[in-house]
Amino acid sequence: MKTLSIAAAAIAATLLCDFAQANNLSSVYVYSVDSTQGGTETLSPWASSTSRNHGGARMHITTEEIGYGNNAQARLLGFNLREIQTQPLCNVRGYARPCNGRGTIVGYRRTWDASGRDGGNFDYMVIPNGVGGVRRVNLQVK
């Protein structure tokens, strides 16, 4: 019985540690831009602009946030964008990947609809659930 209690405590501590690591909003960045004109462009987390010219009838901008936040907002040229998809991300071998129904959620991938626009300054912000100030990222969409 004592061994079972120790094992249960170890499992609980591991779960709490995983939750605590994902709890604080640690980063936000633009994951990709997909448009009729420029196709799909996957960006590095440190990108300040796209390398391709984007725009056209369809343009989606996908962001990632690691940790937990709320009230995510995206704007292109000051216009609010509508969130069209939210996908939870899990820790898969040390990388944030789509959960596919399994794992501990460590963040979210959000897709924003910027269809009909031709690029400009993209601004994304999230308010952390825990400590710290608002996290934001800016990207110049060409």
C-alpha cells in the first residue's frame, strides 16, 4: 500500500509539473501565412516580415501561443480579424505539435481570416492567464 501511495504521489507531481510549465504564457508568434497570391509560407518564430507577397481572395494567418492566455486578438492594418480555427498543441518529443486527441495541452494554434486584403502590418496579442504582461507579435505581411 505504501508503494502504491508513493507511485500515486509521483504521478500527481509529474502532472502538476507539466501543467505548471504550460500554465504561464511564454511565447506568441506567427506560424504561417497562406494566401491565394503567395501560397503557404511557414515562418520562423523570429520573422519580422513575410518573404512572399500575399493577398487575394483567400488569406489566412496562423499564430501559435505557448502557455495559456485569453482574449486573443488579431488585426491587419488596424482591422480586427475573425478567428476561424483553434487547434490545441501538445508537447510531442519536445516540440509543440497538434494534439490529435492525446497529450497535455501546452498551447494553441489559431487561424485568422484576412481574406480580401493585400497585406500590411499584422498585430497579434494575448493576455496571459498567469503572471506577466500582454504578449504580442507584429509581422509585416508583404
